[in-house]
Amino acid sequence: MGALLRLLIIGAIAWFIYTWLRRILQPPESAPPKTAQLMQKCAHCGVHIPEGESTQSQGQFFCCEDHRDRYLQSKS
């Protein structure tokens, strides 16, 4: 009976060491996904782009500075 108990204890210790090593040696998790951004429509060409990548002027959103400038010149 003592030999069986000794085997169970050794097996449990081996299992804990195995799981601990596996957890340590795993590659790091990838970066968390980016948060969602609102999509905005370019006031000049109509292309939808993420709000964080857009250029804003006078309450309007634009896909690039060139479109912003063209739009503001056409409204003047």
C-alpha cells in the first residue's frame, strides 16, 4: 500500500512540474485585438475610413489632407 501511495505522489508531482513547465514555455499570447472604431465617410469622395485614420475639419471627415483641401476650396 505504501508503494502505491508513493507512486501516486510522484505522479502528482510530475504532473504539476509538467503543467508548470508547459505554461512557462508557451509563447506569449498575441496582443489584444484593437478596439473597434467608428467608420466615417469622406465628405469629398465618399470612401469610408476608420475615424482614427481620418482627417477632420469643420465637423467633416476626410480620407486624406488633399481631399480636405479640395473640399474646403470648392465650398469657398
